[in-house]
Amino acid sequence: MLPPELPPLPALTRAEAELIDRYLEVVDLLGRINPARSGDTYRGLRAAQALVGRATALRDALTLMHQRGEHELHAATLARALRVLDGERRAGRIALPPGSDT
């Protein structure tokens, strides 16, 4: 049985697609660095080292959008793209895990 088909990505400019990709890369790295999640320090260190380059790429994507005259982020469209690309789950790794009541 095949997995359910994902909804199509909304129409994005090349710069918007680049922004979404770079943003999710940063989110994934921040999730790996999150000290409230289990893991080892080496894994967090490697993610932190990679974060510098990915943050620069994110900045460059936003700079390119601005230079091309894309001065407004279309939040609803970009949010749909993030949802299709599993952005909610990926961003959830940045948050604190649920606390215990005991």
C-alpha cells in the first residue's frame, strides 16, 4: 500500500522556495541543538557549527528576495508550504518537551 499523497506545494517564486528551504534547515539544526532534548554534546556541537553557514544562507535568501523587489512575505502561502514540508513537526523540536506533572 502506498502512503497517502501529500498536497501539492503552493506556487512559490524561486526566492520564496529558497527561503523556505533555508529556514527549515535552520529549524532542523536548532532542534538538534535544543538542550531540553536528549542527545550528546558532540551532536549539538556539530549542529551549532553548521548553523552558522545555514543562517548565512537564510540571510542571503532574504536579501535576494528584497533585492528582487519581493518586499512582503505572503505568510499564508509560505505557511502552507511549510505545512506540506512537515514544518510543524520540525519546528516542534525547538520547543520544550511537555513537562511531567510529578
